[in-house]
Amino acid sequence: MQEELIKNILKDCFWEYNFNEEEIISLAKSQDRQEQIFLFSKILENAKELLKSMKIFDKSVLEILIVSYAIPTFRHEYISRRINILEYYFLGKPLTINELKWVA
């Protein structure tokens, strides 16, 4: 499972780099927050399986990355929606995307 997850991250998010599986794991487990933010941003912007890919991070680290992420002006709506999905799934915050809400 972990191997498939990392291969998908490499394919979806790092096509323009020469990273290998060990380097992706190293970024996720790094003590350097900037390295984690780099990986988080690449996954957030590009992963086809967003929720599954974010599981490469420890839950406590992922919470910090989600809460502290500054949404850029470029692709603001797209990134805002993906952040909201992460907040809903991992942090239990309200879902603000009307198309994804259950209708009674």
C-alpha cells in the first residue's frame, strides 16, 4: 500500500523532478517544516487521489500543515476547495462545497 501510494505521488506530483521513493518518504518525515510544506503543496495541487496521498504524513503533522497553509492567489478557488476537503476529512471541520454536501 505505502509503495503504491508513493509511486502515485511521484507520478502525479513530481513528474518534473528526479525524486525517488526514499526521498519522498524523507520529505514526509523530515524535521524541516519547509520540506514538509513543499511535499504537502505538491500533493495538494496535483494529486489525483488527494485524501489517500495525504496519508503519507503523520496525523499530527498533517493537521499542522492543513491549518497553517496559506492559500495562494493563483488557483485560489481550486486550492481552497481542496483544503476544505482536507479540513472536512482530517479535521472534522464543516464542508463548504455545496456540490459535495448531502442533500436531505
